[in-house]
Amino acid sequence: MEAADINDDVVHPEVRAHITNLVSALGGYSVDDDGSYKLGDEALDVLRDLKKWIRFYDEKTNRMDVARCLAEANLVGGDLLQILTLWPQSETDSKYKARIALACFEVMVPLTWPIEKERAEMTINHHRHMPVLQLAQLGYKRAIINFDAIPILNTAVRVALPSMAMPIGERTPRDQAIIKLVLFFLRNVAMIAPPPGVKFEGDETQVSRSATIDAFSYQDIFLTLLTLASNMGEDFRTEDVVVMEIIFHLVKRVDPSSLFVSEKQLNKAKGQELASEMRKEAAMLKSYNKTTTTRHSRFGTMIWVKRADGKMVTVSGQEALLDAKTRERKMDSSKTFRPPKRARKPEMEPKDLGPPVTLDERARQQLRSFVQDFLDSGFNPLFRHVRQSIDREALHVLNQHKSQFFYLVAWFLEAERMRRKAKRDESKSTSAAGEQEVNSFNLVAAVLQQEMFASMNRALDRSYSDKDWQLLTSVMRCYTQIFLTVQEMSESPNEEDQEIAENTLSRLFYEETTHDLIANIARTYKDQGFEYLDAATELVHTFLRILEGYSKQNVDLQVRSRKRARRKKKAAKAAAAVAAARAAGEEAEDVGVPEDNDADDSGDDEQHAERVTQERKFEFGKFAIRFAPQGVVDTFVAFTKFYRDLNDAQLKRAHRYFYRVAFKQELSIMLFRLDIINLFYNMVQGPEPLDKSSPIFKEWEELSKQIIRKCVRKLQERPALFTELLFSKIGSTTHFLEHGYEKPVTTTTPRPGAELEFKRATERDEQIGIAVSVLVDKQQIEHLQWLKDQLISAMSERQAWENVDKAMAATTEGAADGEAADEVSNKSAPPHITIRPDTEARRTAMFKNPHLRLLMRLVGMERLTPTLDETPDSTWILPGSHTAEAIQDTIDLINKAEFSPPTFEDGGSAEDQLRRKSAAASRRTRAAYDDDEEEIRGFLGDDDDDEDFLFAPGGPTARKPDARPQKKRQRKRRREAGSGDEEDEGVPDEVLAARAKKRREKELEKMRKIKSEMYVHASDDETDDERDREFFERERKRQEAKDSTFDSMLGTLGLSVLSQVNGGEKSAWEAVLDDEPESDGSEKEGWRSAKRRKKQVASGSEEEQEEEEEEEEEEEEEDSDKELPTKQTKSKTSKRKAAAPSKRPARRPAGAKKRAVMGLSDDEENEDGEEDAVDVDSANERTTRNEAPLPSSPGEGLGRRINKMAMDDGDEDEDDQPVVAARQRPKARGGFIIDSSDEE
């Protein structure tokens, strides 16, 4: 195949033919009329056809064939611009030419539109045409701004001027489209720039930023922009972002500080910059020469070194001949680290910024004039309207407009500060005191309002979470400039500006979320590019510096912070924790977040905001710690690594941060890492150090010296730092290296849900109904259903156990021994049932939901270990005392309350019937489960000598009095002292301890025989006819004996009673008691009688007799306690009051009558009022010991016997009170009370 047959055309031939024919039909140069351009007969239709080809072929099919054909046909420079020259400025009334000019711009706008294609979406067609079209656009821009015949940009404004002059209410959609078309054309011309990596054949100065600014100024485009900006919001609305884009592409990457300096100062600054760059280049070349090899070293020595792998290495220099170590060191010094090549990362720099721009003097003066006019008239209207459009997310606002908005705000704020600084310097140099100076910041007030701060916070948070680094960089720049502007306002001599600055700073620093977000931005830097790194470090430096000064001036600074919610588990995710809290229905004060039962309730939103956020006092010291973690340090280290390319302001920024961390916060341990120490050393004494003539060099030198010195000292104190030099520092490691010990960890114990109580309801069914209704009202049916399932399962298990227990009881009916039957019953005690949560949310609800906990307690559930502190993992049980029938009744009550909720008189809800239990009641409830120290020690088996029991002897009401009677013991001591027995005074302590131990063992032996109610089971209720018949027969005989005895006593009350007391015949009642073998009283009486007979026969010491007497008295007291538990709890003082007139008048004559019969006299009566309370055994003891009874002993015995009978009958007839002798006034001699023992 021949080469001529190969089709190298990248465009379809038919498309090229159509486009070529249309361009030819548009017009051409005339030969007759001096070579001027002549329109074709159908030029307007041709322009419209070209527009259709571009729209319906290129745009619809995502191709660039038509644009490529038009570029090759030179349509813009050869035809369209020539057509516009046919419409001179003097011919303003020609509508046809105006329509032709409009059609030309309709074709030029899509041809000059920025070519932005994502690399992943590009096709082969795009790769073919894009480089050619980018160069073609540069040619379009050069032709447009350098066209001499007519100002093209001004002609574009003339096309849109009639539409702009119309009031906004009278404009048609076509007028709006014309205005936007012209603005887009101006935007495209300002935006076109030489693409990176593409060489432009023509003169780049013709398409530079200076040439563009000069064209815009010469053709009055700046005046058009100022007119649009100053009337934004009144006469223009949707054109705001387009005007902002034009300004953005004119001022981007231009240093604002260079605009407001004189030409002399600018030249001086450029000279210093050039000298600095030359010194950097010389230092760089010097460092390279140290490690590079050369053939012409000293004496021209070059050797070959053979390595272990057989490869040969060339080493130059005579020192390589000394030894092997020197040769290896020589080879190492010549090595260069070449990191592995990785995939190229996407460009992190903002695509629409480009490299820094240098303007010529003419363009600088023109741009300066425009910036000043814009700040004076158009800044506030334009940026206020753009911010409102961004906040309401208008349709004409695109993503790139947000970053452009914040970039321009920061740029013009810096320009305003530079302008004010230049005016101050000029006024100082010229001493022009009379010159009017702008002292107010009202020109930029639109971006210093609360609405602007809210928009910035929103954009900062959203761009950080969406990882939109370009937008985040612009927002950080804007934040920094706002802080600097407000700080300058605070230093202004105008008091109004100072007050505004104070208010603005308080608003900027009020939200703690902004503080946290700035710290997170600085901590999470990772390969976002130098522009992002520079903006982040500048924001942190400015924020900390201004906040520190403001907090010192305002010691009572308040910030609004979010209330931190307690985490149930550290490993739980945030979403799972929120779901668990909602399912548990926790209260706000327990969890930190309000219940969200009704998401559509607008009132809950306000409550949520009030509960989640709270104000607290700001402390700068604690806040500055957030900028000390290793992540923030790494960010500034990465920024400092560019120290050879940084200016003095940037180096000072990094220096201040490291100084703050090392010395102000005393966290120099964070800088003790090998790469950081090496960086500081290289900046001062390395191969490429800082310029020693720079003013910042001395500060860096001193900082590096102090940090290295502190590192050496710390290495001597903490040898573990040698290992930690290789790694980053975390909180625990930092604390250990700084203080020498691990940081103490404090753990907080979660608190269970609040305890609730009922206000009025006392019945159990009412209480269950209220608790169930509360759960239903709170839409927590799942908790109620789970509780019912647990009760149903427990009922089934308990019913099965009862059936098995009945079957086992039937097999043990023939047991001969009653103790064996009791043992079987004890072994088959019903076990408790464990309540198991089905989910983690349920477990949390059991711990935190107060209403569910209340219902669980009402149905009988309780914790397995109530004496221990409750945790979320505590076990709940249903005790074994609950029968299946009782559980079924509880289930019925829950079902009834669920489907038929109770109603209340006051019309309130079920939750209104509950209230939080007071703290005192809660403490009493907790105290009920607390044991004494001795009881806990005995329960755990720590006390080997004593044995404690879990049950009180004889039931809960039959117990010893807390205060034992002391009068009787005192009386006995007096009696013993009167008898002359004083041998116990010399008894050693060992003997006394042995006696106490013996008494204790006897008490324990007696308590072991007592059975508690916890070992009484349902099987005890089983009937035994023979046993029941014997029991009722004994009770009948006992009752008959008691009746006959009381009849005889109350009937005669004479010598027959006295004879019974003095040892005569026993009554019928006593005979029955003696004959009954199973009576507890007869057993004890027989035991005491045997003991008395033993004492009469055996001869022992007086100490043993006294010990036995004490034991008998204690046993008698215990018997009386068991017989009269309610009466013996009273103090002895109540017995002394027995002689007082009784409330029942029938008792006093009977008492008097008895004293008359017994023949008691005042002289023979015992002076102690307690003598009447002594039982019969006291007299029997004196008789057994051969003591002569006192003259008053018959009367005493009678009174004691009557009291004894009355106490025995106390359970049967509570109205019969014991007859006690009246208390007599004690005898006195010489002011002293005489006891009856003294008369002996």
C-alpha cells in the first residue's frame, strides 16, 4: 500500500468538508476595497449553523472534531474579529450589525471555553485534540487582547449594554442570557493561560497576566466589573459568581503586599530576593561537590575495589590507600539514596491557581487602582451576595465557586491590611497630619459578621470530612486573614473598631468545635501538598497566638462545648452505642443524650441542642496541649523540611511552634526523635544550612542548641529514651519519659438507672399497672415482651420442678424418721431462675432503664449479689420462693395492664405517678444490704474462733434485746458481795477467757438446733392424721389445766396458793407440763432440776457455782425473751413505773387485796423496784444453797409465781396483765439509801 493512500486525518472527512464550506460562506477579504473584510450574503445564518455544529456535534457526542476544524481554519482571527470591526462605536443604531456581533460572540464563547476533562473520562479523541486546542486558545487570547483595529473586549460590553441598562424587573430571559454570554467571554479571556508542560511558539508576554490586566484596564473592563459588583443584589443577581470568577483569574497568585509599595521599595525587595537565591544556589553546589567523585583529585589517585559479590567499584583519592575501613567510608560518602519509584500521586495543588505571578510596573499600578476602587465600592455588595447564594445552594453556584469565594475574601483582606499599612508608613514619612486617613473597617464589614463565620465553620467541617483539600486550603487562608484583620482592628486607635474587634473575637473563639477541628487538621496532614501545608501551619500559628493574647485579656472567657456522652464499651462503635442508648430509653442526665422517641417533633431538636452543648470556662493551657501530639509535630516537621525554600516569615512560624512545645508547654520529649534532631542540626551546621546573614538564623541556632542539650540530659536520666529516639511518642510513653513512672489510669464505674417510687399507689396490682403503662407509653414494647417471655419460661420451669417435688414427696411418705424427711425436703429446695438478656441493648436497658428495672423488681426479680456494687454484667434472678401459681398471677396482671391500662383521677399519665427516690431513701435501701464487718468476716470464714449464723434464733421477732438489763446483775453483785464471797477478784484472765469460750460454745450448740424458715418447704404442709390427733389432744389438756389453775388462783388466792409456792403439791397445769415429753419448757425445767441436784451432791469451788448461776440466769433470760418478745424489749424503767396508778382501775384493788392476804409490810418489802420481777428460780437457788430465806420471801415468791403465770398466758390472753406489787419508797438513814442486804 502506498503512503498516499493512508488517511492520516484525525477528523472525519465529511465533518471537515461541512465546516470548511461554512467558513468559506461566512465572508472573505475583498480585493477591490483595499482588502477589507466583506460579509457573505448569509453570514448570520452561517454563524448560527456553526453554533449548531459545535453544540449538537461536539457537545452531544463528547468530541472535539468541529473545534479542531475551526482552529485549523483560523475562524476567530481570520473571520470573527474582522467581522466585529464592521461595527464601529459610532454606529450604535444598526441592529443588524449588533445581531452579527452577538452571533460572533456566541461562536467565540464555546471556542474559548476552558478545556477541563478528567483523565479517567478522556477518550482517544480527547487525547488527539486537547493539546492542539489548548494552543489554539492561546492564539485566540493573543488575537483578542492585542487586536488593534477595534477593542474586542469593549465591543463585547457594547453588545450587552442595552440589556444591562434595563431595570431588573423588565429584563427578559434573552437579556439575562446576553449579559451572561458577555461575562463568560470575559471570564474565558482572563482564564486562558499557557498550560504546564506545553511550549507556546509565540511571545508569552502577549498572553501574560500583565497583558491581560493592561487590556482590561485600557478597554474599561475594570469599570464594568466595578459597576456590576457595586450593584450586585439590586440590579444584578445571578451574575454574582461570574463576576467573582473574572476577578479571581485576574488577581490569583499575585502577592497583595507587592501592590501597595513604591517602585523603589519593590526594586530593593527584588534585589534582596535575587541575592538570597544566588546564595542558596552557591550553598547547594558546594554541598554537592563534597560527595561527588572526580578524576582530578589529589595526586590523581584512583583505585578499583572488589566487593564480596564480585563487583568492582571505583574509588578516587589518596586516602583510599590507607586501610579497608577508610575505603569503605569513602564509598559510603559517595553513595546517594534513591528512594523507590512509586506511582505518581494526583496533583494536590489547586489546579486553577498556577505558579506565582510577577507583574510589570504598568500592570501593577493598574491592578492596584482597581483593587482600591473595588474595596471602596464593590467588596461588601458582591461578597455578601455570593455568600448568600452559596448558603442557599443556588443552581448557578458550582463547586469551584466556593473555594474561589474564600480565596478572594482572604486576598482582599490582606490587600486591605497592606493598604492601611502603606498609608500609615506614608503618613509617617511625609508627616502629613492633615491628610484624612480611613480609620474604619466598614469597607470589609460584610465578611466580619456572624453569618460569615457560620458559613466558614460549615465549609471547614464539610471540606475536611469530604477531603476536599482545595476548598479546605481556601477556607484556612480566609480564617487566617480574618484573624489578622480583627487583630489589627483591636490595635486601632478608634474605640468603635476596638469594640467590634472584641465582639468578633469572642464569636470566633466561642465554638469549641472549631478549636478541635483546627487541631485535627494540623494533626492529620499527609501528602496534601505544600500549599495545604503552608495554609495549615499558618492558621495554627495565627490561631494560637491571637487566642493566647485574647485569653490573657479576658480571664473569664467562655466557650461552648459539646457534652461528652459516657461510652458503654470502649470497643463499641459510635453507631452501635447510639442504637443501644435509644433502645434502652435512657434518661438525659444518665446518658448525656436525650431520648429520641419522636424524630418528627421539632421541640425535641431544641431540647437536644440545650442538653448536648454547654458553656464552660476556657483555659488556654489545657487547650494548647491539643497542638502538642506527635501528629501536629510531624506536620510542622514536614513544613520545616522545606527550609531552603521558605521565607523569613515562614521560618519564624515554625520556630515559634517548636519553642512553644519545648519550653512553654515543657513537652520537649516530643521533639526527641532522630529525624527531628538531624533536621535541626542540618539547618544550622549541615551541608545545606540556613543563610547565616538571615535574621532568623540566630534564633534557629539557639533553639537547636537548647533542644539537643535537653535531649542529652534526658538520655542520662532516662536510658529508655535511647530506644524511643527511633519512634514517635504517644501519651503514655511521653509521661513515662518525662516523669519516670507510668501515667495512672482512672476508671469510672457506670451508675445504674435511677431508683423510682410510686407517689400514691400501694397495692401491687396498681403498681404493676403503672409500670407497664409507662413502658407502653414510651414505646418500649420490646422490653415488656421480653420480660413476659422470661416469666413464662420461669413459670414452666417452676411448674416442672413442683411436679417432680411432689413425686419425690410421695416416695418418702413411709419414712420412719422425721429428720430424714426434713433432710429430703431440704435437698429438694426450689432453685432460683437466672434472668438472661437476649441482646446487648437489653443488657444495657436492665442496667440503665429505670422503668424496666422498676417492673422487674415488682414481679419479684432481684440481683444475685445485692451486697456488691451493680455493674452492667450483674446477674438477675427470680428467687425460689416464687411458685408457679404466683408467677402466673404476675403474668396475668401484666397482660391486663398492657391491654387495659389504668386511668387516673387527675388525668395525668402513668409516668406522672412515679418520682425519683430521694437520696436518703436510696442510702437506706443500700444499707439494708450492707453487713457489719464482723458478719462479713464470719460469712467469708475469716474468723476461726467465732461462728456466725445467717438466721436469727426463733424467727425475726424473737431476739435478744440490744441493751441487756443491767440492774439484775448489779443486784446480784450486791448480794454476792454481801455473802462474803470475794474470791473472784483474784481470778486470772486465762480462766475468765476459758469461761467465756465455754459459754459461747453452749450458745452455738443451742443455735445449731434452731431451724430457719428458709428450710421450711411446701412439703411440711403435708398432713399426718395420727400426729395431728396427738397434737390437738395435748393442746386440749394444756388449755384445761390453765383454766382450772386460773380459776383456783383468782377464786381463793389464800393459803393454798402460798402452800404451792413453798413447795406443796403441784397444780394440775404443772402436772400436765411435767408429763409432756416433747415440751421445750419441761425439758429445760428437768435439765435445771438435774443441775441443782448435782450441785447439792457434788462439792465444787465457789467460782464454779457462780459460773453456773450466771449460766442459769442467762438461759432464763433467753427463755423469757422467747416467751414474751414484745414485752421484754421494754427497758427496766417501765417495770419501775408499775407502781404508778394504772390506766385500768380494776387492777389496783386486786393488787391491794393480794398484799393484804400475803401479809406484806413496808419494812419487809425490798427497796429495789425490780425485786418483783425475779422469777421463782432465785428463791429455789437460795433454798438449795441452805440460805435462810428473808422474812419477805413468801410474799416475793407469790408475786413471782403470779408474774410467771401471767407471762406464760400472755400469748393466749393479752388483756390479763401481771399483778405487780406497788413500788415502795426506799428507806434512808442520814441521807443514804439503805438496801435490804444491809439489814442482814
